Amino acid sequence: DANELTTSGGYTVNGNAATIVSSSQTGGVYKLVLSSPTAWTGSGSGFTVRYAILWDQTTDKLVGYWDYGSSQLVGLSETFTVTLDGTNGVFQAS
């Protein structure tokens, strides 16, 4: 589970959407490829980030997350970008 941040410093509640590019199953392996969400640009005093979270808004469930190892400030005019793998997908399951 995860707690939502408030809208401030360049971050917006519910983050940015990633859309399905492809979803396939071949040889018993399911692969999900998502588009990378748009970047966040810090404003004012910025915002702090440690995790990028993949959340299913339809089912209101946490799907996965990426831990950046420590909290990082995204300051004024700095950009935080999540880049998802367009070849291997967000995840593969067999």
C-alpha cells in the first residue's frame, strides 16, 4: 500500500498516467509494456521523492514500485523522470 502525496512543489495528486503500449503472451510468458509517464518539474520549494509507484487506478491497487535508495529533493526547475523499458516491459510473468 502507499500514501498519496499532496499536490505541491510540482507534483500533482495521483501522479501521471502511463498507458498500455502492448500486452502479450508468448510461450507462456506474459509481458506488459507501458508508456513512460510525463516528467515532473519542481516548482517553488520543490518536492521530495524516493519511490516511483505503479498504481492501478481501476482496482485501486499497488502494482509495483522502484526504490531510488534515498529521498531526493526535486528542486525549482529540476525534473524527475520515470523511464519505463519499452522493449522488455514493466514486468514479465510466466
